[in-house]
Amino acid sequence: MKRSAYAAEFLGTFVLVLGGCGSAILAGDHIGFLGVAFAFGLSLLAMAYAVGHLSGCHVNPAVSLGVTLAGRLTWREFGGYVVAQVLGAIVASWVLYFVATSHAGADPVAAGFAANGYGAHSPGGFDAAGAFVLEVVLTWVLVFTVLATTNPQAPVALAGVAIGLVLTLIHLVGIPVTNTSVNPARSTGPATVVGGWALAQLWMFWVAPLLGGAIAAATYRGIERLSPERLASAERDEILIREREEKRGRRTADR
């Protein structure tokens, strides 16, 4: 895997958090839940076409897990993706904090800083159980959509549109419950700024999305096996991974 893929994941996640969380922190009072939902979707849509050819534009550890379990990414690559994604989200969050606090009298942390939460920190007062279930289900929807629309037999040129729109839909449902995570990196960034309760509740926004991503991968692979013609992605992706490993081995031997 080229280093450019990790750089692309860093930049893509940076833009996702800057655009999505930034709209909530800096403009939420003006654009409301609908505007924030579209900001997340548009950020992902733009990055899908900007860096998708470099890394696939996962910008989300749950998506990377689903792609790995579907056989399209190695575990070594998965680790590099997650590190890049988390770092991109953290940097974007601190950039937003700097900008938000430049306004006289502003206290973005007290306002929540777009951090994800449940119970007393849920926008609608939803408890942990409801928040957990919704995060799992919404992440399943996102990751399944990613796997399905990026299959070689799908109209791949339109994959970014479908993925961006489904992320918008997911935020319309999830913002009142948890501020919508479905992305452990997106949750980690603001939590490092808020600290306290946001870090204490961060476990949910890792466990639930990763679980949802794993279930999505299992669902998709199951559908592949049921298909009478078997979708081409699984076998083709396994071949591509083997070829990458062989090239890496040859480069190591040449050194």
C-alpha cells in the first residue's frame, strides 16, 4: 500500500470533520440539523472524488473494518488507515477549536463541540441502550452501502453520490440521538477537545460502529454467496491483495 493512501485518508477525514463538525460548531444555530446533515454528506461526497482513487476514501475505521473483512484490504493496511483517520480527525478538531474560540465570549466546549454522547449528553435525551442500537444499525447501513456501490459490477462512477447521500440520511436520523457518530475517528477528534464526559462515553462510538461495520461485511459476503453468479468483488479483491503482498515482498528482497 502506497503512503499516498494513508495521506489521502488523513486529508479525507480532516475535511469530513472540518466540514461536518465545523458546520455544527460554527453555523449550527443558523443551518440546523438539516444543514449539518448535508454538510457531512457533501464533505464525504467531495472527498470520495478527490481522494477515492488513492485510498478508496474510507475516512472511517468502521468502513475500513468492513472493507477488510470483505477481503478488499489487508489487516496491516487496516491499521495504517485507522491511524491516519484518527489523526486527521484530531487535527481538524483542534483547528475548529482555534477558530471557534477566536470569537469573543465563545465557549464551544460548553456548547458540546459536536461531540457524540448519550444520556445527559444526547441532544434528545436518549439513553445508552437506544444510542448503541441506533449507532450499530446506522453504521451497518453506511458500510453496506459502501461495499455494495463499490463492487465492480455496480455503476462505480456514481458510488460517491450514493455514499454521500446515505451519510446525509444517516445524520438526519441520528443527530437527535447521539449527534451521529457511525465513525470512531469523527468521534475521537471532538472528544479530545471536550475531554471529561466525551472521553468517558467515547467507548460507545468505537464499539458500536465497529460492530455495525463487521455485521455489514458479513451481510454483504453472505449475499455474495447467495448470488447465482457470485459478485465479482470477493475473488477479484483477494487476487489484488495477493498481488500487493507479492510486490511488497519483491521490494523487500531487492533492498
